Amino acid sequence: MAGGMMAEAARRLADGERPQLRDMMLTPANVARVADRLSHLRGAAMKLGQMISMDAGDVLPTELGEIMSRLRENAHQMPPAQLQRVLDREWGTDWRGHFRDFEQRPIAAASIGQVHRATTHDGRLLAIKVQYPGVRDSIDADVDNVAALLRMSSLVPADLGIAPLLAEAKRQLHEEADYLREGATMERFGTLLSTTPSLIVPTLEPSLTTANVLAMSFIEGIPIERLATQDQTMRDGAMRALIASVLRELFEFGLMQTDPNFANYRFQPESGRLVLLDFGAVRPIDPATAEGYRRLIHAALANDREAVRNAAIAAGFLGAAAVARHTTSFDAMIDIALGELHRSGPFDFGDRRFVGILRDQAVDVVTDRAAWHVPPADLLFVQRKISGTALLAARLKARVDVRDMLAAL
């Protein structure tokens, strides 16, 4: 990148321009170079890129958005020799004796690991998630480097206090890289959801699970996006089950899987059941965070704009200074949200017209960087799950009586 920036700076100086750092960095050639290198590096850098692409894709600079969007699909798998070394180290050199068949080609490759299908001698199908070597050691540097990329692109102001968020991101990514921990949280969710027939959680295979290899039952299912081709009733039922699960995680379990990546869900058309995958991003939820959401929901159900505004400030969604500077804009956005919530009939997630109206109202707030506010980390992780679930519902054009579900809380 440095070489590309120097060449671009020289070209612009020769043309009589005064080049800006951001313009030199985000050239098409550098964009392609960064996307390619991050997809090979994998690990936390790639995972953060995928998260940013999913969560903030509509507001990223065009060039940076292109970098991040490439990362959603471009995971590179381990070469066979590297895979062999990892499994030799974790299981011993005679590890193939555990299986009747082990598929060398992964059925999925993501940011932190790749998944293989295997069959035991007694005929059980397993999914084996193998972590890329070096991922755990690179997390802290990866997070710092992605933060530097965001600052150099001018997306994040230099004086915005994101250090606590970076520390929390590092902590959670270290937890995600611990497959023993993920196995335990997967078992916990299996127990919590055991009486919910619409949801399925894989079963842990403890004898083959280590800190770097996670073995679990393989459960058939289609990618969740393909549910969009099913009839409306099936789509609505699946999303109602998923939204109900999110509400239980927040208000009943006090434990939430905070990564709503679409790849973490599969669907079984024959049974209408959802398969839940990937429990690395599970975190306990502070009761104060859940209570903040509860107050916000009750204020919204009461159609009380002032109470909604006050609850949002108290919970940490909004900064008091920002609201004071832009009260009219915030009140207009709250009115739009309340209007959607109280519209008669099920909420139509496929009708996204109000999103553009909200974005227009938010322009003054977003462009006033002095009003920017960093919410508590716990709130951000919960909101990521809620927003990601809403994005999935929008993709499926589901219609769910959300107001009725919230009124039961």
C-alpha cells in the first residue's frame, strides 16, 4: 500500500494537485490489494471486515465498502499439507483412524476456521471446524490494523474514543478463537432451546474437540437465504421463531449469540426448523442492558416520544449532548419508528421505505462529528444481533406481529 500511495502521490504532484492521504490510499489498485491480502490473512482482520461490511455497508466510503464486501465471500482454505499438520498436532498422527471417511475439501471456509464433513465408524455424520493456525496470535494486531484503516479512510474521527470498543473486540475475538469455550456454549444453548422444536442446535462431540478443533453433529439444511423462495407462511414462521429466540436470549437467558451472520443459520424445508450454528460469539448480557431495552420497548409501545428519547439516552443508545444539539432530528426519527411500530397488522420487514426517510433525517446528526457518541460495548453487541436479525427478516420479506411479541415482555 505504501508503494502504491507513493506512486499515486507522485502522479498527482506532477499534475499540480495537492494529494490528500485518503485519496492516495483508496485508489482502485490499493482497494484490490487490501481486499486480496485480508482475504488471505483471514483471522480477526477478515472477520472485522465482514462485520463492518454487514453492519455499516450503506455508510462506508464507496472504496472502503468495496474492500469489505469482497471479504464476505473470499475466504481462502488451508492447503492440504497445512490442514494435515494442524490435525496431526491436535489429534495425533493416527487421527484418520477415528473416521470411516474424512472429506479433505472443506464444506465451508470463513474468517477464523474452515469446516469439514466426516463419518465415524458407527455411521454418525460430524462437522469438524478446524481453526487456521496463527489466528489467536494475530488478533490484537489485526484489530489495531483495521482500526488504523478506518481512521486513515476518515470514516472514524481521530478524536472519537473507540479504545474501549477495540479492547472489547479483542477480548471477544480471543473468546471466539477458543473452541473449547464454543463447545461449552453450544451445549448450553442446546439445553436452553431443548424444548423449542422449531430450533435445532448441533450436538458436541467432546472426544474430538480441542482448543483449535470443534467437532459436532452434522445437521442437514439449506442456506437461510434460500428460504426467500419458500411461501410466505414458511418465511413468517421461521422469522417469528428466530425473533422469539433473540428476545429470550436478551430477557430470559441473559446470554446472547451476538453474531447474526447469515451463514450461521440453516433451514430445513421439510420440517420448517431452523438450524443454529456458530456459538463462538456468545456473551453474557448485563441485566442493566436488558432493563434498558425493556424500558425503551415499554415507552415505544405506549407511543410516548419523550419517554422513548429519555430511555434511549439512559440506556446509552444516544448521547445527551447529541440530542441537545439535534432534538428536532431525533424526535422526527423517533416519530417515524413509532409510526412503523403502531401500524396495524404484522410488521412487514420487506417494506424498507421508512429506512430512506430515517437516513434523510439523520444526515445532520451524522455529519456533525462533534455529536458522535460511542454507546457501551454491551449495547453494541446486542444491537448488532437485533439489527442483523432485522436484516435477515428484510431479505426474506417476512411479516411478523412484532408488536404482539414485545407486548408480552
